[in-house]
Amino acid sequence: QVQLVESGGGLVQSGGSLRLSCAASGSGSIFTAYPMAWYRQGPGKQRELVARITTGETTDYADSVKGRFTISREIAKNTVYLQMDSLKPDDSAVYLCALITDRGTYWGQGTQVTVSS
């Protein structure tokens, strides 16, 4: 059974930074075998992909966050990070971590990010 636990959300002023973490447990080697991603869902909005990282460390980002957000993973800790800089009020959302496997996607419970203007 895979569990993903996010942390690091909070309230920050526009222009500020936050680093989100997602720790995977109970996964054995599954964490190293599949891509991981961060999604977000704002109030009244659809869930959208923010950033993704493959097992080969290839990354891609939503256009809205390119140049401001950085996704990375630390294999030894079964953890993926999302460094968010130059935050804007439009970045306010619940951020969710995902492990994308060929049997389906595992989700964390989400962490709230609120950016004040």
C-alpha cells in the first residue's frame, strides 16, 4: 500500500517562496520506478498538472509556473519536492502529490498554499 504525505504549505505574501515536500511510504521500490508529479486545485477550478519528474530526472512544467517552480526528487528519502518562488495570488490552491503508475495514480491528501496580495 502506497501512502503519500505532503507538507510545507501555508500562507505567504506575493513574491514569496515555499517548498513543498511529499514523502512516500510503504512503496518499496515503486517510488523509483515511476514518475511523480505535483497537481493543484484552486477554488472552483479543475485540477491541473503543475510539474512532473520522471525516473530519469526529466522535468516538465505548466506554462504558468515555468521559471518560478522547480520539482526535484530525493531517492534515498522517497521524497519529491516542489520549490515555489515568486509566488502569485493565482498560485493559491490545494497542492497534491501524485505517483503515476501503470496500475493507476496514487494521491496524497494535499496541502494548502495561500498567497496574499
